[in-house]
Amino acid sequence: MKKFVKYTIVLFIFGLNVACQKTDKQLIEVEEVSPWCILGFDAADRTPEQRISLLKELGLKKYGFNKGKGDFSKMKEEFQLAEQNNIEITSVFLWLNAKRDSIGKLSPANQELLQNLSEVKQKPVVWVSFSDNFFENLTEEASIKRATEMINFVKTKVDKMGCKLALYNHHGWFGNPYNQLKILEKLNDPSITMVYNFHHAHEYVDQFQNIVKKIKPHLSFVNLNGIKKEGPQILAIGKGDHEFEMVKMLIDEGYNGPWGILGHIKTEDVKIVLERNIEGLKQLNAQHNVN
């Protein structure tokens, strides 16, 4: 079975532990990769033990924790297993829905998530995003006010457990990077950063050059994906029309990682999905070297 223990590919394969070499232009060498959306998006329905085993098999040292459609009953166990196997959990996903979450009170599931975080040693970044029902029938000014108040409320909680907070672009009003920039300006807190997801960026492809310049000072993570304007939403890296130029824009603007790669397909073994994306990254590297 093929193993991806170390990647000595040059350019912008996403990941962490990035080392730069000097040639006629600056290149990036990446040894590790950091997958996202591998819980709840795996036809093999792996247990925490099996998931950690898979990561070790692929030589992966870091990943993000999203609940998917499951529960948090084994979250602390998974964090403990990750720590025992020297694997870092870089992020957790906090999804806010106006039917269940409000300023001053989080849903039982989100309370459980944060309670678990307070009881584990690893302190990942909390990636927070909103359902569009938070902003229904609100003006732009009212939407920004509501978002900032809710984020400030969440931040008081994650601060207590030693975690950082980042805004995660999903669909809808909150998924608009220009709206997130207005929220960040209102918050005026440099500790709060942005996560940019290619799989939620299809409608902003034509504006991406301008977006990159504006979000770069706030950017802490980029999750890669193949991009075709017409979709599908989830596409292997290298199978789209725009991801190469978008990554190049990021690098040209001075962003060199960390990067993420997606599982995010429920009907396939996540191992196969990750391997397919890794192959796509090799193609992007080759294309860059030609250019």
C-alpha cells in the first residue's frame, strides 16, 4: 500500500513545517500535509483509532477536527489518541445556527464541544461560521452588529480555554469575504483571523485577485480544492480551471501556508480522496515549474 511519508515536492503543496530554498526564485518545500473534513466524510466510517492509524499510514502529522453528522462522545478520546501518536489537531469547527445558538447561549452540542476543548491538552484554533438564518431580513449594518456581538461572545469562551478564533467562510452572507473584512474591522482584534476555503469560493473567482490583497493580513489558513465556476463544489485539486492561478495569487501576495486539503466526500473512502488530492498537488507543482 502506497505511503506518503515525506513530500519533497517544491512549490505550494499545502501543509505545515514549510522550509524555503533559494534559487532564481523562492520555492517552498513541504514535508507534511493537513487534511480537513475527514470526520463524517468517510465511506469507511472510521473510528478514532482507525482514523489515527490512517493518518500515520499516510505520514500525516496534523489534521482538523470537524464533527460532521456524528456526535462528540469520542472527541476527547480522539484528542488523546492524537496526542499519544504525536499528531496535532490544528482546528475544530464551530457552526452557529440561529435556531439553536444566540448571544449569551450556545446550543447543547456547541456547549459540549467547548467543554471538551477545555478538558483536553491540545488547543486548536476554533473555526467559527454562521448559518445564513442569523442574518435573514437584516440590513448590512444590523448583520455586522449581530455577527460581531456573537463572535465576541464566543471569543470570551474560547479565550478561557486558551484557544484562538478564526472566521470560516461558508455560504451566504457570512461567507462573503468582504463582509468578514467589515466584521474584523469592527472587532478590531488582531488575534481573530480568517480561514479561506476554496470550496466556498466559486462565486468569487473573478474577484479573487482583489480579495487576496485585502484578506492576506488576516489570513491564517487556506483549504484547497479544485475550482470550476459551475461546480461541483467538491473537486480534486488539479481537476478545476482556477485553483492554480488562485494559489499563485496567494503566494505572490506573500501567503505561504498553512494549507489544507479536503476529504468532504461521504460516498468514498477518505484515504482515496486524500491521495487523489495529493496527486493533484503534484500536478500544480509541475505546472508552476513550467511557468
